[in-house]
Amino acid sequence: MSLLSDPKPGSPRFVATYGAVALLALIELVILWQAIHPNVPEAYRAYYIDHTTTCMRQPVTGAYTMGTTIDFRSGGSDTTELRPCGWEGPVGNGMHLLGETARLRFATGTTTEAMTLTLEMTADDIEGMSDQRVVVSANGTPVGTTTIPRGQTVTVPFAIPAGVTADTGLLDIVLDVPDAVRSRPGDSNTRKRSIKLTEATLTPN
Amino acid sequence: MQHMLQPASTTSRSRTALIFVLPLLFLVIGLALRFLAFRVAQPEAGPSAFITAMCRWDCGWYVKMAQTGYDPFPIPSRINAGNWAFFPFYPLLVGAIRLVLPFPTIVTASIVSLLTTYAAAVIAWPLFERNLRAFTLYAAYLLSGPFAFYFTSFFTEPMFVLTMTVVFVMLKRSNYMGAGLATVLLSATRIVGVFATLSLIVQAALDHRAATGSWRGLIGAFLKRPNLLLAIFIAPLGLFAYMAFLNFYIGDGLAFQHTQRAWGRPYGNPIFFVWQGLTAWPNTGFWPTSSQWLAGAAVLGFVLTLVLAWRRQWAQALFAFVSLTLPLFAGLASVIRFTAAMVPITVLAMQLLASRRWLFALSLLGIIVLGYVIPLAWLGNNVALV
């Protein structure tokens, strides 16, 4: 009898084949169960699975010389180590904030004094877009909100309180853009548009 | 009797020779056409840059995968787009072959793709019901046609077409175990490959009805055939094996789906996306926009799927319908590539185009001409072809 032909009901081969079917079904169920119960880091879960953020932090050093003005336009500074997430570019007129949140990181060393972060930003000019609010926090401490009229450029200083970087020597800036818009219906929120960052300076007070 | 058999036997031998020679001929013609397009599009580049020049868009991802395998998490290159989105079978096969061949990865991949697509063309012969004209068009389409660069560079399409062809040849012969084993590889090549399992079930049901004249007793008949059940449960193993690997490696068996978020694809109703594409009129002139080309490809794919259904080729129609519809939930991206590599649809299209001698001649000419023209658009970074 060929192995390709079906075995007679009740024969040993019939039982063995059914056993193989049951085993395969069990293996596939286990793999499915594991797939719907992922065991992943929090950042992975938030970005890929729960979609609670559009900005998944990448490990960057934040290497920065205090007081330097960083140019985020194309042809400007290499800003890779300052951008943990939420940016796309640079393009000619700046670095696009993409999604609902973006982050900057500055390595400040052991300083504990107050600082000023000055950001030059331009609101995108997309049809149907309103003025863009940018809510800024530093290491979890809110440091201000600014509103940028559509298509306009503003330079805004944010006061960073003393001591916020004492523990880590790193200043993690979060920019939330609650008025960001989808440029096409159905677009992912990871593609939302709001502002472009053109320059940033961190100076000790 | 001897005299009567002699011509038939000779004809059969000639036909067998043609089945092997025609695809080889179109393989050579296709290479020449694409090389010519490359020389016209990039006259400053040396001839040796040809193979690299044809490797665009996702091809770059596959080259890297063949060299370094899957990304861990966090991704070393500090991007969100994990290469878990790309299914393993073909890039890892090329990765294994490159270990024994002394060529750069893209050269090895292109050689393997050419051989794989050649094999896909030859193996497809039983799907053409001895229609040599349709088979000729199909071989020309795969190896010298407008989309031959997908099938001869480093995309998953060569293996997808080959394994899909084997599935439908096996189903045509009611060889469910063969179809199931081919579906293992198909579902490890692209996610939609797993839906060939549905085609297997449908074909088995249709065969039951053809044998008994009734749907009655279908479940009982299936249960009395453990080999059929085994084939059904073996078929999706390619997908399940990949899920098990991702679960072990990343901790997320659905990482291939979850990482799509990093590409920022939209999510919505396929009908909406197709309509949006069709009505994306050009700002100037009459030449259709990329969106219109993509939406047009989707519409053509569905029309041909309807023809498959009308011809009661239910197993093929079901696979084509599901495989074309699912990607459309994420917009029109890559629809031309997905439609161009859908075997039931392309086989049907070639059968229709071969139905009249003059139409066959015109179609063959069109395939060859477009086999030069469309690569020019590909080399020009035409986004509709991504």
C-alpha cells in the first residue's frame, strides 16, 4: 500500500496518522497561544502592540557641547545622537516631527544648575491644519507650552529647572504635539505632521 | 500501429523539448532587454553595475537579510522598522547558497532567482491544458515581461511563484499531501501563502462532490481520510515555524505584523483605498498617477479573479481573492507586484490572450516591448512599482 493512499479505518497506520494530525494541531495551538501572549520589553509593547506611543526611544548618547547651537536643517549638524525618536529628515528646511511625540536628548554631565533650552520651530503648512501647540517637558517635568501659527517660525526659550539632570547627567526633552494632523485620510498616527525643528541650543543660566 | 504512434510520440517529444527550451529562450531575451534598458537609463554606469542597479526598494532589505539574518530588538541600526516583516524562506535560502558560491550576495540572489523563475515556468505547464500558445506567453511574461525584474532580482516573488505553481499543479492532480508540503514553503515565503491551505480544503471538497455528486457526507469523508487531514495541518507549518522563531528570538510571534506600524501604513477599507487611488487624478496632463496605476492593477486582479470564479476554478479564485484583498487593508502599496505574481491570475490572463492567433502574436510583442519599457520606469524609481 502506498504511503499516499489513505489507511483503512482502525488500522495502525490510520491511528498513527491521526496521532500526527493531533500532534500538529497541538503544536500549532501552542504557537498561536504564545503569539497572542507576547513577552516583550515595555517600549516594544507600547510602540508596536498597544500603540500608546508613536515615539519608541532608541539608545542615543546625547553627545552635546553646552551652549552650541545645533542646526537641524539638511547640510547642518549631525544630530543622530540627539534624536531618540519621532523625527524624520533632515530636509532643506528642518527636521520633521513625525507622529504625536518626539524626543531630544542632551548629555549635560554633572551640572545641576538651571538651563535654558531654546528651540526654533516652524509649523507645517498643510490644508486644514490648525495652529500647533507644542508641550515640552524635561526629564518628566513640564517646562512650557507654545503655540505656533500655521506656516510660521518661532524661537522659544524654555526654562529648565536646576537639578533635573542630577541623577543621570542626561536631559531628556519630550515634545508632545496634540494638534498634529494626518495629511491623508487613513494615515497611521506614526505619520502625523505638525512642526519642523530647525535649531536647538542649551545654555546654562 | 507503429506508424500511427510515431508522429504522436515525436510531437510529444518536441513539445517536451519546447517546454524546457522556450523559458530558456525568454530568460536570455529578458536579460538582454533589461540590460539594454539599464544601459539607456544609466549610460554612465559600467556593465558590471547592471545586477546592482536592478536591486531596488525591498531588494536591499533582502540582501541584508541574506547576509546578517534577522534583527534583534532593539534594532542595532536604531530604526523602528524591524526586518521581521519579511518572511524567511527565500532570503535565508539565498543566504545559505551564498556561503558556497564566491559571488556577492546580489549576484548569487539573481542567479538563484533566474533559476527559480525558470523552474516555475517549466513546472507550470500542466496548468495550461496543453495550450502551448498560452504557455509561451506565460514563459515570456515571467522571464522577459514587464515585471520580470521582480522575478529575476532579489525579491520573494520568484519563490512565491514557484511554490504557488507547485501547489496548484498538485491540487490539479488531487495530490493533497504534495500541495500541503508546497504550502509549507509558500507560507514561509509570504504570509498570504498560508491561504493556500483554504484552496487545498476547497479543492478536496470539490473533488468529493465530483466523485459522489453531492456535498452530503463531506465531513465524514474528510474524517475517514487522515492523510488529507494531515496535509491540511502540515500546510500552514511554514507560517507557524516562523511565528515560533519570532517568539523565541523577539518574544513576539506576531512581530511580522506588529512591525508594519514602523512603515506608517494606513489601515482602512480596501474599497476606499481603491476608489481613492482611481480618483487621484494627475494635476497636469492625462498620464495616470502612480495611485491610479496601483488601483488599476487591483481592479484588474479582481476582474480576473471573477473570471476564475465564473470558470468554477474555485480553489484558485479563493486564493487570489484573499491574497489580493488582505494587503489592500493597508493601502495600495506594492499592489502591482502582488498582482503580477499571482499565478492563478497570470495563468488565466495568458490563456485569454492566447485564445486567438492574432491576439497571441500581439500579446507576445507587447510583453517583449514592455519587458524593455517598464524596467526603464523601474530604474527611474517609479513608485508605483515598489
